[in-house]
Amino acid sequence: MLDKSHKHVSCATCQARKKSLFSANFDENLSHLEEHKSCSYFKKNQPLFIEGSFPRGVYCLNQGKVKVFARGDEGKEQIIHIAKEGEIIGFRAMFSGDMYKVSATALEDANICFISKDDFLDMIDTNPTLRNGIMRELSKELGDRAVFITNMAQKSVRERLAAALIILDDVYSGEQINLTREDLANFVGTATETLIRLLKDLKEEGVIDIHTRKLEIIDKDKLMKIAGGR
Amino acid sequence: MLDKSHKHVSCATCQARKKSLFSANFDENLSHLEEHKSCSYFKKNQPLFIEGSFPRGVYCLNQGKVKVFARGDEGKEQIIHIAKEGEIIGFRAMFSGDMYKVSATALEDANICFISKDDFLDMIDTNPTLRNGIMRELSKELGDRAVFITNMAQKSVRERLAAALIILDDVYSGEQINLTREDLANFVGTATETLIRLLKDLKEEGVIDIHTRKLEIIDKDKLMKIAGGR
DNA sequence: ATAAAAAAATGACATACATCATCTTTCGTT
DNA sequence: AACGAAAGATGATGTATGTCATTTTTTTAT
């Protein structure tokens, strides 16, 4: 279980960091990062930042998943991304100069480090490797979202659900997917009831198994086939 | 009418440039840009680059609009963006290191300048202003796409059409919108037939006027209302 | 000017999905 | 352990939108 206090995580030993943008060629900057970051414990459902506010810094996920979502006109959430350990989130709005277009909320109890805007921009300016990493990340996400938009526009809900499960299987690194039906529906872009029915179908087809809230993927190949063409 | 030859456009006098990322604090770099760019004439429907290929450089639109689109599993186009004069396109994949996730095609006869990958990356490295502009642009687009995804997931086709027309009114800077019904449908994310019917509805409601292929916006306020809530 | 090709328009029809209402199960708190 | 609240599940119903087929209009090329 996670320590409930403000646990200070050392960047030097942080496992999550090694998979992050702070990984390569970063040894000489580690102490700087170490000094300027602060760690906090986020309870499940606690927001990191909220759409419409201005960014104060970036968040580095040490432990726990975070949903990144926008709200439609009726307030319904559309989950854009589910971030896992090692990811750095919230930097988009720091470069665009405008407010957050999305919100981020902890999906489970989490350990998250914070680096202030000034410190982060400083590091970007002085560290070309980090900067290139950020630019690569921005670009990669931009490509991902083009695909996301296309899937939204052209795939059926069933296909999108299959695609979402494949993505989530990776996010949860083989662990069982642990999301409320509502969050899953808001990721796929459908009504909760529809999602529940389609999950049941997939279960009956032997593609997944449902353990109450947790979803286990049984037949990934079939899932990919469903997600793919018609 | 546009000159059909390889017209060399001078960056110094290029009107489009002034609205572009190459605008601010760029005087001392103008000659460099001038030397390293090449101009070409693109015929309507001529591709600039194609999904799956690797980027060779960036394209700077001097005259003429360009559609940026992805293809779904069945090959159907999903238009992600319609670029107008002054925009620079195709740089995403240069930073991500991977292939284009989208294609770009001239929507009309166009004058487009090209800057090779090496030259462009060079400029990025040595010119912080340009670099920041690029980062701002990447970030802004990323935010736009979060909204795009949300609209796709939550709005009706009619609402999306209204939203698209508002965007296009800006792209065409008050000129009449000039797109095939199919392209418009592929931007809105719907079937061509559905789009045609909804356009007719809007016309009957006095919101737009249809001059064969060209669309004129009559009542923008009403359009915004339709695009907005329910 | 005319033919051929592409785009636009219209109608008929089928269905995937949203919505609303209700019920059951699970979870979190005291 | 027990209560209330949240999450999950199921059924009934309506409709927005996709699909297919055909016709009309516009554009392009010879």
C-alpha cells in the first residue's frame, strides 16, 4: 500500500523517472531537478489541475494513474488520455501560454512530483536533450490525436471499445484494467449503458473476462481484429 | 489568377509570412530563409506529403488552402485541419522522428515554399524565437485537438457541422467557403448524403446560403447557437 | 459545343446507439 | 455489521444517421 504522508521520492532512485523524459543524459541535472521538485500524495479523485485555469508547473507521475479529460458543453467528460507512472503531464498549456484545455484527476491514490513553471522552463532552455524530448513528445501526441479523431469519426462504438481496451492493456501493463464503467465510457466516447452492454457481449464472445470492476483481456488478437476493420 | 510557373516568392515581401511563425524577430534571418527555401506551384489535388512516408522538410503556404487528413481503416478521409496562407505544415513528424500520420493535399492551385529538414532543424536550433513559436504552435494544436475529439464524441452531426462552418468562415476569411460536399463531410465526420441534407436544413432556416459549391454564412450568431449547446 | 466524368441531390430503408426508468450489486463509512 | 451512496446492470423505446440506389446538376476535357 502507498504511504499516506508526503513521501519524498528521490529522483536518483525513482524507477518511474527512468522511463520518462528525464531519463537520458540527465545525470548532471539530477541534483537540480531534485532540489526544485516537490512530492505530494494525491488521493483518488483528487484533481491535479482543472480546465480553464492557468498552469503553475508540471506533474511527474511516480506512482498511480491519472485521467486527462475535457468537458463537453453539457459537462460530460471526454477522457483524452490516461497517464501512467513515468509520464509528465500538464506542460502543453505552459508553452501555448493559454489556460488548460483539459483537466487531470488521479484515478487512484498516487504519488506525484511537481516542478514549477519557472524551473521547468529554465530546464527546457538550458537542456537541449530535455527540450528535444519535449518536442518529440508534443509531436507524438499530436499524431496520436489525429488517429483518435479519425477513430471517433469513423469507427463504431464496439470498434472503439476494442481499441480502447488494447490501449488500456498497455497502460495497465498487463494488470487488469481498473476503471469505472463511466470512465471507460467517457474514454470510448459513448453512454455508460451502451458500454456495459458491449462489455457483456465481449465477455460472452470470450474476448475478455469481467471481475466486477476489473477487466481481464483473454484474447488480444481477436480484440485487435474487432478494433481493426469492419 | 495564379502564375502557372515556378514563381519565386521573396520572403521579404511575402504577405503570408507576416502572419506566420517566421514573422517576429526574423529580419536578420530572412536572407538565410530566402537562400534555403524553394518555391513551387501545386495544382489542385496535388499532394504535398502522404501518410506513412518520412518527412523531408516543411511547407510554407504562400497562396492557396491545403487539407490535412488521416485515413481510416476503410480508406475514408478524416480531415483534421484546413491550412490557409501563412501556415507552415508538416513539421510534426520531423520532431517525432516517425512517419507522417496524416497526408496533405492542395485544395486549390497553390504556391507553396519548401524548406528542407536539415535547414529547418538548423533554424530551430539557432533561433529561440522560432523555436518557441513552434512549441507554442504544437501546444496550441494539441489543445485544439482535445476539443476536436470531445466535439466528435459528444456533439450531433448538426452541431458539428455548425461548428465546422464557423471554423471555415475564419479559414476562408469571410470569403465564401469553397469545398466539395465530400471534403466538408470528411471534415465534419459524417456521410456526404447526411451533410447535404443538413446543409439544406440550414439553408431553409436562413442560416446559410448555398451558391452551388460555395457556401455563404448569413447568420453567424444562430450558427454559433446551433454549434453550442443542445 | 458536346460528351464524359464528377459532384450534388433526393428517396427509401435499416440500425446502432442514446435516453429514460428501474432494479441489483458493490463499496465506503461509521 | 449495517446503512446509505455509488456503481453496475437490464429493459423498453425513439431517433439520428449510415447505407444503397437512382436521378439531376455541374464541371472538365476534347
